[in-house]
Amino acid sequence: MKKIMALVLALMLVLGSVSFAAADEIKNFRDYQTQANEMETFCYHYSQAAVDLNVLSNCYEHLLTNDNTGALIPAAAKEWSSPDGGQTWIFKLNEDIVWVDYTGEYMADCTAYDWLTGLEWVLNYHKNQSANTSMPIEMIKGAKEYYEYTKTLTPEEGKALTADGVFLEMVAVNYPDEYTIEYTCVDKLAYFPSVATYNCLAPLSADLIAEIGVDGYFGADYTTMWYNGPYTITTYIYQSEKVLTKNESYHAKDSVKLFDTVTIKMVESIDVAYEMFVAGELDYIELPASKLNTIYNDPTHPYYNNLIEARPTKYSYQIHLVYDKKNEDGTPDVNWNTAVANENFRLALYYGLDATNYLARTNFINPLSCQNFCYTANAVAVNSAGVDYTQLVRDNLGLQYSNTTFARYNPELAAQYKAKAIEELTAAGVELPIKMTYYIAGNSTTAKETADVFANLIKTCLGEDLVVLETRTYVSKLNTEVRDPQLAAIYINGWGADFADPINFLGQETYGEDNAYYSQSYSKINNATDPQLIAVYTEFTRLVNEAKAITDDLDARYAAFAKAEAYMLEHVLVIPWSYSVVWELTKVNNYSKVYSAYGNQSERYVNWETSTEPYTAEQYQAFIK
């Protein structure tokens, strides 16, 4: 990957930037999100959801960011170094960073102490409820001890703590002056600077907390939060629109390209967004399957020459299984919980589902470009021989990539596991076929069509005697209507790395650990009672922690993680499913944007090359070179 990035950069230097005259640049960009992806919180340090981070990453300046090849570059920190080979990391800050409110009014200077305040917030159980703790407590000396210490306090005592006193005594972070911050890691961690792009190490003004209080920040909205990044949020209308406005006090506004405003329209569906693009109301659109089919098969269509296959996003999508599902009356769904604890049932799903038709909902022209066979995403980590970490996982699984068939699909093997599952589940008193409850947004035609394709592929591949998909709808918020009451049997979710290491993914699925996001929030594995299932999860967790303990040899670390991930997939604790490789119509050169396989910098509206007319496929070939 590093060689590819270097080649891309070299070609850019030789060929020159493929650009347009200044008059052709978009000044006020118009984007969209579906209403199913509305923000859930403005508390940046708490959120672990892309729906929030994609917006809020534009409002905060991190220590580091990425360029359009994925390389780390300065942001709030003008330089960084490690004097001891990777255990101590020193960041020298720019001295002209300030905090402003949503109107752009100056509120305070931004100094090193703000990064301490942010880290204390994340590690304080009573302030942040364990969110985003996994990275710092695994990496920064004393962070785990401080987190555990705060859990022993009353809520009032925990909320009263600041970045002075006990925090500085316990956690190995320091600010020798107002514009220098030092972190001491538990060991030599070469990848630690990549964490500096993620919100667990984002700054937070102590003056803001003094003004609005701990509860005020946890429940902040766009008018009460402070900003030190490239944009402020000047308008927020729930399920309607957000307007980001250029921060005139942004320290780098003269050296990076910003839009005057970015308006994000909230739409009912991608089909609605497409009509808005055609009407000139949006500057970018991911094409739904029906529209892509229409354009692709009609050479006379006005957008025929503008079809662009997008760069893959950083997200690896999986089918997440729920091990403690509830009925609508709050009682356990014994039928599903018994079935999903059965390994042969999970293996029948794993080998028996040919996802090709499902992937075609995203990319019918090249559906297999979307296939995914690992939990961890591509390009998160590469060993010293230049081998991507996901290839190590596939080698452990003996799984070869195919560009002609969905490579994991094995109907003969699936039939064997299905027969065993039916025998065992019948003996256990499970009612067949098992209803696999799946929720979609009730107002999304696209989601309904995709769910129908999903239901049909289950029927086609596995028949109707073992399992059937039962699609249900929620009104506005998946988390409160479905996830919190534990009504779904499965979720299809994407996860992206927070920094450049496989623990980003595997650490979300471990057993009995507070900061394992998917275990706590989705699978509910910690509530499971089946001894065999618990034993498998316990062994997987042991393998993950064994790999995590290797810090002095990255090759050995990646090999150990690959062994743990292969074990997880062999026992089908989750089912890797897809990548999002969409076709689009766009007025943005995606190859000018921040690009990274980790962190939350890739959605920043910074340094985008744009055109007031949609780019053509021919122009994009030049960008790709």
C-alpha cells in the first residue's frame, strides 16, 4: 500500500494536478444524508457513530490529519516526534488555534491543556460512559488505572474531576508548556500517531465545561458546543438540513481550501436525492440500483458519460448476530437465542449465503468488487513484507479471492451444516423455520427493496425450512426503537478503524470487556447463557488479548491478530458481508479528498477539488492515475 501511495504521489507530481479554472470551483457545496442517518449526539468525545463523526470531525482540529493518499500530516500539531523509538510521543502545537462559538465569536485560546481535558473526559466513566476508552486505556500508561479509579467514585465525585490533580498523577500525559503535549505509551507503539486523528484524543476546552457543565456538554447542541476546526455548524434542523460555515478564525484557513458553506440536506431516500441532483440542488449523488441501471443501459442518457465508480470507503460491513434478543413484551426470544447459539446454524449462514445479488444493489455493474471476507477492513495494517493484514486472515482461513463468484459461498458445506443444525435445534425444542428479525427505516423505499433482495437470497440459498428473514420497520431512531429494547436478531453494520491497527476491529467484539462496542451495544454476548458459545467467545478474547500484548514486533502482532480473527470467523461470531463501492454522479474529485483507512478525517470538507459541472468518466481516469 505504501508503494502504491508513493506511485500515486509521483504521478501527480509528473502529470500535474488535473484541475479546473477557479471560476469552475464550487463555493457553497450541497451534500445529503438519508434521514435514517441523522445525528444522535453533538458530544464529540462520546460518539462512536459515523452519523455524528462525519459532521463533527469538521468542527474540531485534531493533532494530525491525513492527505489524499492517506499519509499523516500536521493539523493542530505542527510537528511530532518520539525521542525513544515510539514509547514517548511529543506533539508541538500551532500557537494560533482558538475556540469560537457557532456564530464564529472568539471564546478562548486552544492550548495543550485542552487535549488533557479531552482525554480526562474520555477516561472518566461518569462523564463518558466507557465510550472511546479502548484506544487510550490500551496505549497510554496509567489510562486504564484512571478509568477504573473513576468507576469507584460516585457520579458527583467523578463529574467534579478535572485534568489537574489525580488525572495528571495517574495518567502519563503532560504539557511542559502551553503548546507542547506529551504522551507516554505502555510500550513502543509505532502506530500511536494514527490515533491522533481520532476523537478519543480530540481537544476539549475546560472553559466550555466551566460554562455549561458536564451534563451540558454531554447533552450539547450546535449552539452550545465550541469549535476550533475548519467549520462551525450555523444551522441544524432535525431531519431537514445542517449548514456548516467556514470558520474565519480557523488557524489554517489560508493554507487549505474550504467551502464558504456546506449544506447537508436530509432526504427520505437516495431516490429523492437523485431527483434533487437532477434539479441542480445537490452536487453529489450515490446512484440507487434502479437509476444506475437506467443510465448504464442507455448510451443516450445525459449522464451516461458521467458514471463514476467511487473509491471504496473505509468501512467493512458485517452481519452482526444478536445473542440476547427480546420479544416486544421484553421477554427473551428463546427460539432465536437458542438457534443463534448453535454453531452449525451459524455455519450454515456463513457458507450458505451467496451475497452477489445483494451486492448488486450497491454495484450491479461490478458487484463482486464489494465482496468482503474479513471482519477487519482492507488497508488498516500492512506487514513489513508489504502484505495487507486481511490477506493474513484469508491465508489462515484458506480462502482465496475470486472475481467471478462470491468466494465464501459453498452450498455443499452449507447443506451439511444446515442438516446438523435442523437436527440439533429440533432436539432442543426450537420452532422451525427460525424467524430472523431485521429492522429497516420505515420511510426508505431503497431499504425495503434491499431487504427484499436479502430475504430472497436466504430463501434461494438455504430454502425455507431452517430460517426466514422477517423484515420490520422503525419510525425514526434505530438505537432507541430497536437496539436499546433488543428487538433485532441481526444488524448489517459497517465499522471503520479509528487508527492503524487491527485491534480497532477485533477489540469491539471481545467478551466481558466494557469498551467492546459491538459486544455491549449490539450482540449482547455478555448476556448469553449457552456454555459452548461462551467458551468460544472466551477463547477468541484470549487470542485477541494475547495479540494485543505484542508491542515490540508488528509482524508478530499482525500474525497473532490474524489467528484470532480467523478463529472468530471459523466459529462465525459475526459474518463479514460487504464493502461499499458505489457508482455516483459527482462534481467532486474524490482523489483530492482526505483518504484514510482509519480515523474520522476522511469526511472533512477540506481541500476538495470541485467543478460546477459533473465530472466525466474520462476525467476520472486522469484522477485515478
